Amino acid sequence: MSDAPIEFYGASWCGDCVRAQALLEHYGVEFNYHDIDASDEDKAKAIEISGLQKIPVLQFSDGSFLSEPSSPILEKKLTDLDLI
């Protein structure tokens, strides 16, 4: 992983991805975006992380991940990691 605290795997057509990305941008949380439609490697990595074919997948610097998190769950995780 890079210096950003979140690796974000998603796609532009995914409403949950757009919502999660907007929430991160709202709080100014840095993340690396991986477009699973543009890269088979990124798609495979998202599946490897979560074990599911669902997006978004957000992997955090502590090694944990969330798949398809609701806004309140994502906000709680960001708070727990002192990112917001």
C-alpha cells in the first residue's frame, strides 16, 4: 500500500462507490482509487481482499477492510482510525 490510509476499489457506475468516495472527499480523507473496470488486476485484488464480488472495497492502513459499507459504518471506521 502507498502512503494514503485507504485503498479504494470501485467503479464509476456503482452508486455505493460514488457515495463512499463523496464521503471520503467531504472529510478530506486521502485514498488511492482503483478502477476495477480499467484493471483486471485491481478487480482480482478487490475480490482477494473481501472474498466477494461486491464493490466498493475499502482496505485500510491497519489491514482491515469494508465491503459495501453504509455511510454511518464508514464514518465510524474513519473515526476509529482517527482519520476524521
